[in-house]
Amino acid sequence: MKDLKSCRVLVTPTSYSRDDPRLRSELEKEVGDVVYNTTGRSLTSPELARLLPGIDGYIAGVDVIDAAALQAANRLKVIARYGVGLDNLDLAAATQRGIVVTYTPGANAVSVAELTVGLILALGRNLPLAAAVTRQGEWPRWSGMTLEGKTVGLLGLGAIGKQVVQRLGGFDCRLIAHDPLADSDFARQHRVELLPMLEVISQADFLSLHLPLIPETRGLVDRAFLEKMKTGAYLINTARGEILSEAALLEALLSGKLRGAALDVFSREPPGVDNPLLQLPQVIATPHCGSHTDGATNAMGRMALRDCLAVLRGLPPKYPIPIEGIN
């Protein structure tokens, strides 16, 4: 087995080893040198290009890993994505240079699902606004919406969607979902009705998005999509901001078509204080924190570490991304 003491590894996710210091110590024990991202944020292409020369392995966050940055990678053998998104990664450029790219499927599923359920509950009871006005001395008698007897619709029934289903099982709500690759056995076991997309959109009281960002889903949730939703419904997006037209959502909220929305992701992050959605009391906005838990970061760190070291040793990784990408 190859000795890794001559290898240098770049680690850019700012949460790597935050909750489990062993991830850092194990990596440093195995390889000759580790370079950490000290900026406190994701790296731009020029910043990454300055760090990549002489790097053999790269545990990558959501940095801009484009062809320009990769041109500086004169020794790079593996990019171990700390997560699943490929939004900022030029997979074709990496493949052309013979770089193996891996990812961490399912590592953040529980954490994102827990946030999703929390947002559903917060929307139904208008919790952020209720807490804020109570602190100001008010004592409103608002009426909320229970989950009991309501319909929760999921677009996407992959790893995260399944975890959402399992956590909603005790709320006595109807669960419906659309996913072209749905696990019918799982759906049957957990009493999820698999329906065409239009039926899920039009029947859901709470519609939650769990879709990958691919050409077919970019901009999917537009004005026509939102017009098909039930009047007074809620929309939850913990997937990708680019799936949703923020202008169309704003229009639907202002018109009363939708009662509220919860967004953990935006097309531009951070969205900026001038984003009109942030001014609406019926919108709950969180800072793309779905995977920011101890459980998720530890799982992503462990999976990325193992695959990075495997490739450097000349072994096959457990979670390689195929050349055509992931769906």
C-alpha cells in the first residue's frame, strides 16, 4: 500500500472536524502535510488556484472549482466533495485531468429532514413572528394550522425525502410524493402515495422541495408552477435556491395565493438585506443551515476523509461520482 507521507492535502470546508477533532488528527497522521482554509468562507477560483499547486488530495467545500482553478492542480489526484452538490464544480474539467471526484451521499439527510420538519411546524404556527411580537409585549390570539389531517407533498423522495417521511409519520397527516425514481417499497411501507407531479403540487397544504439542481429542475418553481398550488398552501425549500423563481414566489405571497414560505436556500447567498422576500412576515428565512449539525458534519467529514485517502493509496473510493454526474 502506498505511503502517504509524501502527500499534501487541502481541506477547505470550514466545519471540517469542528465537532470531531479526530477527523483532523487522523488526516494529519496519515499524510505529510495538510493545508487548511483559514478565510472562514468558501474559496473563489483565483484563491483556490493559488493553493492547488503541489496538492495531491483535496477535501472540498462549495468552493468555485472551475477549469481555471484546476489548471493549477499539477499533482491533484482526488477531489473529495464534503457534501453532494456539484453546482460549483466543473466535473468535465476534473475528469479531463484524470482527477477522481467523490461525494458524501446521505450524510446530511437526517439533518436536512429535521430542519424541514421544523420549518413546516414553524410555518403552520407562525412561530417566528409569534415569538417576536410576544417579546415586544403583545399577546396575539392567532389561529395556526395543525398537521393532523393535512396533506404534505414532497417533490423528491430520495435520501432526504425519505427521512422527512419517517419523521412525519406520527403527525397523522397524509403524505404524497412525486419522484421518477421513487422507491415503491419504501412508499408502501410508510403509506406515501406516489402521484404525478401536478397532483402533488395541487393537493399539498405543505409542499416541500427535495430535488437536485439539474437542468430539468433549474427554475422549475416558476409562476405557472405556483399558480397550480392550492390557495393558502405553504412552500418549503431546503434543496437548492436555483430551483425556485424568487420573483414568482414574491408575487404568489403578496397576492395571497400562498400563505407562507420557508427558505433555507437562495439563488444568491447570502441573499442580501434588500431581498424583498426577507421583508415579508410570512417568510421564514434561514442561512443554508440544513446540513450544519454535528451529525451531518461528522458524517460528511468521515466519508470524505476515507475516500480521499483511498484514492491517494491507489484504491477505489466508496462514493465516486460518475463522469455523467449525479441526479
